Amino acid sequence: ISYVFPGKGGVCIDPVDYSEKDLEKICRRFTIELAKKNFIGPGRDVAGPDLGTGEREMSWMADTYAMLFGRNDINAHGVVTGKPENFGGIAGRRQATGLGVFFCVKEIMNNKFWMRKAGYTDEELGYLGKRFAVQGFGQVGYHSAKFIQENGGIVVGICDRSGGILKNTGIDVEAVRKHKDETGTVLGAYDSREEKLDESIEGTDGVAAVLACDTDVLVLAATQQQINVSNADAVRAKLIFEAANGPVTPLAEEILDGKGCIVVPDVLVSAGGVTVSYFEWLKSLSNVRFGRLTKNWEEKSKTMLIDTWEQIGGEIDARRKAEIIAGPSEQDIVYSGLHDAMITASQATIATSQKLNCNLREAAYCNAIQKIHSSITNSGLLLA
């Protein structure tokens, strides 16, 4: 599990080796031990899903905390985020990290300064028509690939722990997702189709093939230390987006920098998940879903505007009228807030990197340290 406030924690097991009942016992006991030591709470550390966990585990944690430690706390279910929507979760949390990756890709690849550093001309700005390879095909990898493909990128490589698949003209992301849901692997996704893959390779060789494939962009959405000194030279991508935690080692990044490959750091790229976790925490504290208080008012005000337009002779078809009038859903509001957060953070990182003539990771760290410094300076010294 990860935390909305800085921290990490977990149980060192492989969930595949345990039954659902055993996993529930482990998760609930872990929650009890954290709560007994006052490590978690709605106003303390707020846990969220990470590697090997999801909505199910977060529900167990929230229920355990609420039943044993939060009986008199109306905000008790705010102890964790990433919960199912019908259990205090928020619309869009499942897609959040992957969508944040896409927003970051869009912003970085539309920036002339960094695209020139990656070897592109001003006429080649943007992600449209660019080739993407995605390592890891869980929630983050799938949604990253999905949003990239839906918005005009070409996904040419996908891999998970079982192996990798490559297709230079583009892989059908939804078909691979459906196949993996049914079989647990990306391999074999095109077996029943007339069109065939360029390559389908089992095991670590398949993963290595995707990491080293001929692509513009490599999205790392698996685990840490995937690009290291042993394989950094083989990477042919011009840009790497760290959608996982620490997938590029420091020594590997030095090699990549020397090759002119741009690494966009995890602290920026993967921030979408924790951003929407923060939104979910706010929802838990307010105990009302986003949009409930304003949706009807917005629909009425837009209806009045359209009625006025029609009264003075304007015309608009019924379908378009319904689209304009419809008030925002909770997911619309979450997506809007996530977009603003990711674009603002990306632009701030780019600006600092240009100002200090440093790479994007160093720029992101500088921005973070500057915020901490400003906060400490403004708060002053207690009992000075």
C-alpha cells in the first residue's frame, strides 16, 4: 500500500500464492497492527492501493478500521482511498494513474525544448502518430495504453510478467485487455484473429524485446529497476515515462542521458493516482459526492442560455443540445481536477528544468524542496 501523505508500507508476499480468505485475514490483521500503533487514520496517514492491492483490499482495510477504531468517527472510512464507488470510493480512481500518464505525455511531447533534446524537429511535436511501448499491463499500464491509443498514439508493444507482444502497425489495446482478463496473460491475444502480431515471445525474453523495441516512447508501468546497467544500452526509445515507482536505476539514467534519451520521472508521471486519492479523501471528509450540490443548477443555467439563443433565432440539434445542458458527473469533475494538477505540475517541472539547465527529475525534486522551504519559512519557528 502507498499513502496519500508520504510513506510506504506493505506485506512481503505474492498474492497469487494465497486464497482470497487468507488475503483478507492478512489485510485485516495488517490494518489492526497499523492502527494500534497510530500509524494510520483519516487525519494521519491515509493509505491507498499499490502493487498487488486494489479496491477489494482497500474495502477490507476501511471496514476493519471503522469497526474497531472508528466507531465514533464520521470520517472513519477516509482512512484509505482506492475504495469501490459503492463503499465510499470516487469515480475515476481506477483510471487515475493511467490517465495522469497520458496528460503528462501530452504536455511533455508538446514542449519544443524537450522534444528537440529528444531529437525531434518542431514539425514533429506531439504524441499523435508516435509509437508507444508499454511495460506492465495492470491497471496503470492498461489505462495508459488505452488513453494514448484513443487519443491518436500507436501502441506497438505490450508486455507483462508472462511475456511480450509486438506489432508495428499498432496493437488493439482493448482486445489484449479482454484476453488478459480471460486468460491472465497478454500472450495469445491475436491467436483467433486474421491479422497477426509481428512477435509474441514468452517470459523474460518477451519483456526484454518490448523494452528494446523500435519505438518513440517507452512507458514503464511494472515494478522498480526494470531499466538498469545491464539493459540501458539496448533501449531505443527517445523518451521514457516512469509510470511505476523507480523503474529506471540512477546508473541506467546516466547511460540514457548520454544517449540523448529523455527520462520523465515517476514523481511526476505517476502522480495521477495519489492526486485522485486526495480527491477521494476530501470526498470522505465531506460525506457528499462531487457535483451533487451544483449539477442541477448548472443544467438549469445552461438550459436558460440555450432557450435564449433559440428565442433570437438560433438553431441547435437535439443531440447537441442535450450534450451542452448535461451537468458534470463526478467522473467529469475528477478528470478535470486531475488534468489541471498534471498539466500544472508538468509545466512547473519543464520551467524549472529550463531555468536551472537540469534534467526533469532534478527539476521535480527542486520544485518539491522549494515548496517545503516556503512552507517552513512561512510557518516560522514555534516558541522562538
